Amino acid sequence: MLVGCLLEILNLFLCFILVMVFVAFFILSERKILSYIQLRKGPNKVGLSGLFQSFADLIKLVLKFKIYNTQLRGSISSFSVYLLVIISFFYCSLYSAWLGNNSSFFSVLFFLIVTSLSGYSILGAGWGSSNQVLFIRASFGSVTFEACLMGLLLILGVYFYSYNLNSYNSIFNLFFFSPYLYFLWLISILCETNRTRFDYAESESDLVSGFNTEYCNVFFTCLFACEYLIIYIMSWFSAIIFFGEGLSIFFIIFNFFFFIWSRGTFPRVRYDHFISFMWKYNLIFILLILLCLF
């Protein structure tokens, strides 16, 4: 019993390290592709064609120091960073169980719970930094897209008669049932990961850096790395539920590219138009599909 628990914990840590290595190269790929979109050179100095640029940035961030009497962060914001790291481990446990073909019967519901918790870390990070705008917009925005996200996962459970990730291996997956649901899902995960053009919590791309200006060294590294780790998990989860296990690797790469492409090309939609679109059209469409399935 004890040996089994230790092996599970070791497997979780190995999975976390593996995903973080993927994250490092994904960050490098994002910087490279954005440089091609913007007709400029990307990172090309550290290693062969800038291959080790992400690791050099990691060392630089970790070795930076801070002066405590100039920091405006409170205990809530520090706790929010720890919460985000714990949530990242929960995501990795879901991924590790899937790799070992050992997903629980309610693994999709577990994913929904962890996804809902991730919003609290961003709320706490802004609240602890005395940023009231983030608290208001993130609260209403999270209710908006998480309602659609919950509806999509309910459709998934009704369509497959299961919430077990390892049972989604059929070639006739959710994408072939309704391609428009995949479009809604992509919008929802862009909002969930707080990515550019849908980072309505604070629209940090319009500011200097957003709420994370109060963070440095290890705290900023945790925020930055966990954000990209969640992007990887979302890309993997999307590929599994919409295209099945057999085609997952191709659509994980496609979802990666979609995250980068949306950042480099999409215009920002007005906040009120986005809220109206999600509540008046998308949520009604999801509810109609649920009624048809029932």
C-alpha cells in the first residue's frame, strides 16, 4: 500500500517535470512563431538557433532578488501563487492517470472542478495586489465562460454515457457530432487560460504587464510556467474529447498553434460584445443540444 502510494507520487512528479520541459519548448516555439508573424527575428542567441533560450530565462528569473519593503503584495497574493502550483499538480495527476490508462470514472468532473478552482488563483493574485478591476471583471467573466464550459462537458458525458477519459477512444467523437462545439470550446479555453484577445480579467496586454507587475523571481516564474502548463493540459484534453486518443498528438500540436496564432492575429473583441455573444447565442445553443440529447 505504502509502496504503491510512493510510486504514484513519483509518477506524478515525473509527469510534472515532463510537462514543464514541454512548456519550455512551447514558450520558445511561441516566441519564434510570433517573430515570423511580426516579420522580425526571434530568440536566436542561446544555443543552436536559440534552442536553450527558455532555460536561460528561467535561470535569470530565479536568480533575481527582491527588496521586501517595496513590495505591495500581501499574503493573499502569495497564497494564490501556491494555489496555482497545487492546481497544476492536480492537472498533472489527471494527465498521469490517463497515460497509465488508469483514469477514474469521474475524471472529466474532476477536470471541471480543478478548472473552476484555477480562477480563484488569478482573483487572489489581483486582490492581493490591491487591484479591484481584476476582481470585478474576472468574477463576471469566469461565470460567463465557465457556464458554457460546464454545458459542453455535460454534452460530453451525455454523448459518451461516461465521464472517464480513457473511454473516449472512438473515431466518431464530439467533433463529428457538432464542429461548432469545438469552436465554442476553443473560445472557452482561451478565456480559461487568460490568453490574449480573451484576457478580459485585466486585458494585461493593454497595460505594462497587468497584476503580475507585483511579482518577481520565483513567484513570477510560477505564475508564468503554470499558465503555460495549463495551456498544454487544455490542448491535450481538447484533443482527447473531440478527436480521440488515436489522433490526439496531431491535434495537440494544432491546439498549440491555435493558441499562438490567436495571440498574433486576432483583434480584441469588445467586452460587452463578448459577454452578449456568450450568453445570448452560445449558451442557448448548448442548452438546445442538451435538450435534444436528453
